Amino acid sequence: MTNAQAIRLAIQAAPFELDNTGDTPKPGTLHIPLAHRKALAREAVLVIGARGVGKSFWTAALSDDALRRQIGAAVPELVNTTIYVGYAARSDLRSYPDVETFKALLGQGCEPYTVWRAVVLRWLAQVAGRQVPVETWKATVEWVRDNPEPFAQIIEAANEKLASNGQFGLILFDALDRTSHDWGTMNLIVRDLLRVALWLRDLSRLRAKIFLRPDQMERTVTAFPDASKITSTGVQLTWDRHDLHAMLWQRLINAPDQHGICLRSVVTSVLPPSDLLTNHGSHWSLPSVLTSDSPYQRRLFEALAGDKMGKDARRGVPYVWSVGHLADGHGWTSPRSFLAAILGAADDSAQRYADYPLALHYESIKRGIQKASQIRVIQVAEDDPWVPGVMEPLSGINVPCDFETISNAWAGKFPGGASTIPSDQLPPQHTESWEGVRKDLERLGILVTRKDGRIDMPDLYRVGFGLGRRGGVAPRK
């Protein structure tokens, strides 16, 4: 076996979880960019991030005691913080109502604000050692509504208990797009959750952390007094290019058994002797020179993929190209897409270019982009099931193009107008016209309007949805 073949096998064996729906991450997968350290801090109540940037990952990591201690090396205040999950993608009916229970509670006249306070109560009653009705969510919500003074006493007792133990309490809320299949209802649910987060800020030892998608930040969501006290804490979950490469190598050096040894040897072959990997027993970590925008990080990726995206340098540099072609319409590249592309490139190189002297062939990196795009399209369909329906009639169109070309394709597919686009979850927000649908797709980062007014689409979505571009990565057949 050549060294390149061994590296490909090692990449394929590395911990590349491409989705996270509440599963506890592995210790070796944690890389915390600077922007994310700010987001994980207790005072950052509102955390905004697109699909695949780490909202569910951090929710799962923070709720695990061992991982929280590991995160505490970068965010020390979390070491003495008790974490509770108040809503997440994975169902946990004891801790929070699921979508159907939420719908039933609202249908019975319960306000979302009271429902969220009931969620907080179930947590803090445990902290304070008090008993409250928990046989059904209706019973808990009605108790909150009908017993304001005992409710306040339990909350204050929990706050005092945490203070006496030198602890803080942090309750996490994620996947809030799954609380309702109606935009108006979901906006009310999110607005009232932000009100609850504002209420908790009045307590010295209690905070909420709310993870939201950018398209959930509608004006109506912050239409309540003192909302600025919450929105001013907002932090964007973003990944710079050097963050993505550092995250990649953090996972590669923690590949199992001989695969990890192989990839760690690649790292040490590039680094100066003064910069060493650190063995923590349960996992390895990178030196700071590989977590910043340094020449060593670029040289390290060149050890895998070389310095050209073809036979000469005119077609780009793999270190830059592999990230840039995975950006959405906002210019953001998610770690999930980047990992999918690198894993796809390793698989393709093993199948097509077994004798190539480098682990990743440049043509395989292009096919890795195709694979990442397909995965992204599947994930978009999970979050926004209406999107594949409006993209299907655009297949085969070359971008950039006039919006009229797109709107005519939509009108031919949905003669009854935008309001007839099918969806078994949240529909488009703006179905009053095709311009409204365009606006929704731009907010999701799927479409981009150029300065000349033409509509473009980033490769991340264009390839998976089957649109063409002259000279671009071809859609996968």
C-alpha cells in the first residue's frame, strides 16, 4: 500500500459525522472557533446560524458533562454551569412538548409564553427539590397559569440553590422551526420564548440560550418591550476558511487506531519541531499554529491535495477552492458541507485514482463538491420540504439568468400561484407572489441577485438541483 492509499483509508475512517440530530459528539471532534466561543458564553442569549453550522452540534455537546468540561478549556465559565435542554430536534417529552403536543396546548387556549415557563419550571423544580404536576404538559401549564406566587417561589429557590453551590443554570433551545408547521404560529412561539429569556435575565444565576436560523428573525419575533436586551446579545455562528481546515484536521488526527497514527504523522511532517500535537488521553488536539490562518495550515492541505486544481495553477488552489465552491448565497461555508466534500474526494480518489501520488486528486475534489451538494439538497428538503418542489422546474437552466426565466418556470409548474406550493411542514413565508418566493430563497442562501439584476445560484445548491453554469462544476448525472 502506498502512503497516499493509506492516507485515503485513514480519511475514510475519521469521525466525519455529517448530521447531528442530538447524538453526543465524540471528544475528538471538538474545534471551537473564536466566534463560537462568544456564542457559547452564558451571556450570548441569541445565537443565529444557518443549516449545518453547529447549532445542534453545540446543543448536544453542551448537554454532555464530559464534553462541557472539554469546552470549558476555551470557555471557562461553562465549567461551573448546569445545562438543561428546553427544546431540541430529538423528542424528549419529559423535558419539553413535541410539535403535536404544542399544537394541542395552543388549541386549548394556552399561550406560548406560559408553555415555555412550564418547560423552565420542570427544570428548576428539580434544581430546587420541589414537586409540581408533571403527568401531562397540560397539567404543568395550567399549574403555572393558576399559581403565580408558588411558581415565583420555586424559581427563586432554584436561583438561590445554584448560587449557594457556586453554580449557574443555562437552558438551551434549538430546532425551533419544528415547533409548528405554520409560520405565524411559529413566530409567536419564538417571540414568547425570547420573552422568557428576557425574564430569566432578571435572575442572577439563570440564563437561556436560543439557537435560531436566520430566516426565523422576522420583525414580529422581536415585537415586545425591551427586546433589544436580547437581540443585543446576538452572535452569528460562522466559519472562516482557516476554521474549517482546523476543524477538518482536528477530526483527522483523531481517526481510530493506525489511521490516526497515519494522519498524525502527516501533520508532524509539516510542522516545525516546536509545534506539537497534544495527547489528552481520550483525544488529540492541534497546536495553535494549525488553528489560525498560518502558512502551515495551507502546506498541510497541500500534503493531501497538492497546490493546483488542474495541471497548472490557473484553475485555482485546492486549499482555497475546496472552501469557496461550497459557500451559500451569503458567502458562508458550513463544516458539514466541507466534511462531506473531503470525504467524497477521498472515496472518489480511492476508486478512480488509486495510483495518484497524492491522497486527493483535483478531479475528485470536484466530485466531492457534487456529493456535498447532493447531501445539502437532501438536508434542505428535511428543513424546508417546499424547496425541492420549486427547484425541480429549474433543472437544466443555466445561471446566471433573468428572473423572468425562473418565474415563468414556476408559473408553468404551479399555475395556481405561489400559494399552491406543497409542503408538509413550514411553507414559504411569502406566497403572495413569485417575488416573495425569490425573497425566501435568497434568505436561505439558495438564490443570489447579481448587481445587473440577474439571478445566480452558488455551486453548493446549483449542482445538487441540476442547474448549469458555463465553465462551472457540472451537475451530477
